[in-house]
Amino acid sequence: MYILNGGAHADNNVDIQEFMIMPVGAESFAEDLLDAFSPTHVVTLERPGKACDGHYHNMRGIVIDSMTADADCFLSLAREKNICTISIGDGGNEMGMGAFRKEIESFVPLGSEICSQQGADYALASGVSNWWGIGAAALLSRETQSRNRKCSAASFRPEEQTAPQDFVK
């Protein structure tokens, strides 16, 4: 978790590049983080998930434990706390893709080896996971903007909105 950012690319005059704290014991850190922010949703995108053998795999079946933070606890803790989980992936090895275990094991090469153990409440699979990511970000942005609008209900009536003329045929 970054506490302070600075350096040459920051919009401040802090001399150090960044100051980061690193939690000891990821499970308690995850729980502390979820308790501190009380999110309504936990979203994972293209994040490797633990397979049934307890290891993280890439799509080629190679164990990538040394390159992957053990973050699976976020999904299980979120579910314990009744927080909605949304996971986005494209290969079957991502967090939350256990929701598609049958399909992954049947149709994805090495699927039974790489499929993540946990399923998400909403698992979104795509040929390219960034496509779902872009769509989800756009939807969240739209929802956030409409909730935070500082205009009266009379000045924002969706039924009165029209598409730009170059989109109308």
C-alpha cells in the first residue's frame, strides 16, 4: 500500500519517489483493508488465482508462485463479509474463474491444471480480459458520475437525452 508518492513524475515537490508499507501476513492485511474501506464490491482483473494444487499457474501450466502475490484471500474474505465479487479473466487461471470450472477443464488446454480454485459471484470471461475491464470501468464511471451529479432531477432526464447526430442513422 503506497502511503506517499513523490519524485520526478509527481505533481508535488516531495523528493522521494514513494514510501510503501508492506503488510506482514497477507490474510490479516486483506481483512484490515476490507474492514477499513467497507467496499460493496471486490473486482479482480487478470489476476492469477490459486489452482486446486495450491499453486498459481500461467496459461502454459507453469507455476508462477514466485511472481504472484497470494491475493486469493480477498475473494474468500469478501464472500465471508457479504461483499459482491466480480472477476474478469481470459484464460481460466485468473481469480474467480473457478465459476467456469466445467467449461475450463473441458475446453481450455491444461484447464484441469490451471483453473483457479475459487469462483466469483460474477465471473466474466472474454477472449481478451481487458475488454471486460474497459466495459466495467466505463459502467462504473457512468454510475459514479450519475450518483455524484450536483444538478437537479429536472435538469437530468435520461429520456430527454439524444445521441449525437453522427451516431444516428
